[in-house]
Amino acid sequence: MASSGDFFILLTIVELVTEDHPAILRSSSCFCVQVCTCAIGVARLNVPASCNTARPPKSDYQWTGTVLEADGDHLVVQKGDEKWEFAYDKDTKVTGTLKAGAKVTVKYVMKAASIEAKEEAKKEAPKKEAPKKK
């Protein structure tokens, strides 16, 4: 994969060659121009992908039901027999009034608050029983 350094070097080479020989740019049959054009296109596609380190969650979800409780930063919504609790803050877009009995649709993303990885416990080999003497 081409890196941003490769892209810079390639552009510099193309600029130097075309600066000394401007006729190359007008000749679409020139193999060098075709290769350079293709390489620049590939480099342009790969550079943005390598710069992006964080990405948004893959999907968002929604839950529709009836509000059982709403107290300013906490919402309990019931759908059938299931009750779901949602926390929200001042940055959450709320349309309408949240009060008991209101029908709502909550859109949310699953984002981990913390992750703790533990190493797998070593399994001991089962102990063999001694053969019974008769």
C-alpha cells in the first residue's frame, strides 16, 4: 500500500519530469505518463484511509416503547414485558416532552465504557486414579 511519503515522492518525480519535458503531459500514449497517472490515483485512494485512526460505531439501534420514568438524565422505556433503561445528558437531542405514558423512540449506539481482558486460566490435566487392587 502506498503511504503519504510515497505519494509525495511520486508527485515530485512527475513534477520534475514534466517541468523539463512539458510535451510528456500532452502525450497520452506515453507509458510513463500512464503509469504515473495510475500510481497517483492509487496513492490518493490509500492516503486518506491510512490517516483515519478512529471510526464511528458500525451501526445505531432504536428502541420504541412507552415511558415509565423520566428524571432528567435517566429514562425507563417499556415495550411488551421488557424494560430498558437509558442514560442521557445535555448533548442528547430530545424532541418533545419526556413524561410517563409518552410513546418514544430512542436511538442509541453501543459504545463500551470500559473493557477488561483477562488471560485464560490454565487448565490442569485431570488426575488419573490409581488402578484398584482386588
